[in-house]
Amino acid sequence: MVRNYERKTTRPPADRNLRVTFTRREQIDVEKVAEVLIRVALREAGTASAVGHAGDRLRALLGSQR
């Protein structure tokens, strides 16, 4: 579940591009890949990009009351 995080210091946000490198392996760590994708989507939530829209949808799903 997404935690509410309140920054204690006043520093500018890291505004940089995400770089991904490919390493061929026999098996992938599916949990790690899912974690990275979720983090990227939630970080980009609220932007006008396709990833931002996915992040908005994911945030709504995680925050909904069932």
C-alpha cells in the first residue's frame, strides 16, 4: 500500500529522466520488476503522460475502499 510521505527537508525534487539497462538472464525477478513499475507509475501520477495516467488509475485502485 502507498504510504503518505511528508518530506522533512526543503530540497528541490529530482527532475531527471529514468534510464533502464537490459541484462539478459535466464529468469527474471518478477517481484522486483513489478515493484519498479509500480514506483514509476506512482511517481509520474498526475502528469499528462501515458505513465502519469496509469499512475492515476493505480493510485485510485490502491486508495479505493472495498
